[in-house]
Amino acid sequence: MPRPKPFKYLLATLAILAAQNAGSAFAQNGELSALTPAQSDGLDRSAACRNFDPIARYGNELVFQIRRNDAPVGQHIVRFNRGQDGLQVVAQSNIDISFLGFNAYSFRYRSESIWQDGQLSTLSVKVDDDGDQTSITAQRENDQLVVDGPDGQKSLPPGIFPTDHWHCGVLQTTQVLNTLTGNPNAVTISQTGGERLAVGNGMINATHFTYDGELQTNAWYDADGRWVGLRFKARDGSEITYRCTSCQTDNAQKDHRG
């Protein structure tokens, strides 16, 4: 019998798919607890996400610890660099799950993209899902984004956002490019309210958004439009959480502001 692929076709951010709404997240001590309402006005998507500059918001790196059922299993890193061709973004996910001292499952994801004038110009994705390898490429040509993936070639609108999450402009769209399948997914993204969210070794105020439709997941952003959290259900029923380890906690933000 072939081994199950618990992360196959999951949204990661991304880039790993298939999530369901859940009523809990990781608290500061690493255990599951109910999220509490944040004392914040939340994220104004229109204002915060206009002319979004990730280097000004994140610096050159955004780092998440990936947790499965409250146990660390990997890391997701997004790196930003501005070059002659535009903004270069490299996202990598590494997941390893052990059982009785043996590696029971591994997942590797890497995407490289170039952004020009706030839109995706080129994209290259390579995925190794426990030995099952796939790749996706995309190139902007005239008034469309031409995507080659496992299901063949297709033309998509040039302003479509990939499922990488770092650009909060995605929150105002109704279609996203799935970076594991190469297919467009129709989605409804709803703001559900402000919450307190665990990051690194502290807590922050964040706004909770849910994706429904052909892609389902939960994502969190702070008031400046920075991506700070992700949660979804894997196909095997386990809960996957991305906890930001590079995000500043409330105390650190206060110290930084003086």
C-alpha cells in the first residue's frame, strides 16, 4: 500500500493547500488556546495594501515556524531583494515528520518570482512531496500571465496573486494562482475580526481572514498589512500552523518606537 501524502495539494504560503476554519491557535507557551479579541482597529485593506513594499514592511526576510498538531515540523522563509529586473522574492518550505526515529514524511517547496510595478512578472516553483516532484512556471506576456503546470498551459489575468500570502493585496481579490497546482482558484476572502496572535516569543494584534471556495485557509495580518500567521487542516486531519518568528512582539514594537 502506498504511503499517504498528508501535505499533497496543501497551501503553502504558502504554499500549502486545503484548510478548514478552526477555533483555536497557538498561545505564547506553545499550547493551543482560544484567540482573544484584539484591542485594535484592524487592517484597512485598501489603505495598507496600496503600493505595498515588502522590504519596507518586512525587511529582507520573513520567517515562520511550521507546526503540526502543536509540534514543530519545519520552517517557511520568504526573502526579498530589489534588483535591476524588479523585486525578487524567494519562498522556501521544508517539512520533516519523524516516527519512531525514522523520517516518515518530507516536503520541500521553493518558488522564485520577479515582481514589476506591483504585479507578478515571472514565477518558477519546484515541489518535492516525499519524492513526488512537480514544477510550475509563469511568465507575463502582453496582457496575460501564461502559466505552465502539471495540468498544462493556461492564460490568467496579469494582476493575479500567487498563494504566497506576503502581499496583502491578495485580500482584495476573488481569484488566486495556486502555486502547487498551477491552476487558478476562485475564492471569497472575508475579514472575521481582530485577535491576539502568538508570534515568536510574544503576542501581537492581528486581523483574521478566512478563504472560502476552491481554496480554504485562515490567514492573519497586522495593521500595516504584514502577513503574520496561517492555519489550515491537512488532508490527514492534522492542524498546520505557521507561527511567525521574525515578527516583532508588542513589547518590541513599543521599544522600537521609543
